Amino acid sequence: MGDDENIKGAIRNSMSQLVLFNKKAITSNAIQSEMRIADEFNKKIIIFKEKDVKKAELPIGFVNRNYEKFDIRKPKYLLNRVSEIAWRKNPNTIEKIHTYYEEAKNYQILTSQLTGKRFLKKLKKMMIPGKKSNLAKFISELKSIITKMLNNNTITMPGGYEELKREEGEEKALYVVAVGIWKEGIHKGVF
């Protein structure tokens, strides 16, 4: 099978297409062709348009589509922006989520016990179906499950968790853990 057929098959089997549209993409026949293929297969096309790209520079047929702006100088936030769209999140809270995730890493709370694929899959099975459409409810439910596991001694938290709990209180510590686990689950493709 040729490269074109492989690409077509990959697009056909995907749920949606994410396009990072920067200045180079304006002149890339390959990117524009893949966008048209996704459109033919009626795939959801999520366009991230770099700030310097004018709306009129998007391919014909895509100019009036919804798009998200991104700044290539801040790539660490791109995953958060993608997650934001996938989870229909309020963009104003993304920075807070990112900050809590960094806090979980800094306190060394995200141990292999809490972020291993097996554990993440177990958590996913315990979640109520449909809750993940709203990130706040998802994290709240995750926090509740973690609390039950702690109370039943199913899991143990590292010293960093206890330190954070002393400094910021139990509610914040649990929230930081839940956000950290959620982000790790996203990174590992479990959530």
C-alpha cells in the first residue's frame, strides 16, 4: 500500500483530525490535502491557527470554520488547549489545571503506583459513565474515589502529599492529586 493510501486509511479510522496551522502549512500541499480528505470522510477537524497566520490564509473551504489560536512560542500549553477542546472546558481554568499538575510533580506525588497504566485503567472502570464530558465533575469524582481508596488503605500517598496537605489543607492536596492523575491519564491515553 502506498503512502497516500496509508494516510487516507489513517484519516478514515481516526475520530477527528487536529491541524496545527502555522506559516509553513500555508504552502504545504500535503497538509491541505489531508484536511480535504478528513473533510470528505466527515471527520471533525480541529484547527489550531498560529497567531501570525491570517484567517484568510486558511485553505479555501476552511476559512469560515471554527479554529483555536495558539502561540508556537508556548508549546507546553498546546496539550492543555487540545484537552480543553476535547473536554469542552472553560479556557480560563486551563492555567490553574496546569499549575496544579506542576505542583503534583514538584511535591513528587505522582508515583508509579498512582500513574501506572494498570492503576489508571482501574480508576477509569470505577468512574461513572458520562462524567468525563465535564472536567470539573470528572476530577471531583476522581477525588472521591481517591479519598475512598485512602480510607480503605487501598493506596498510600508519598511524603510529598502529606507535606502539601499540611501546607495547603486536605481539600487542595486531594485536588492536586486528582488533577495530576487526570493529566497522567490523558498523557498515557487512558482517560
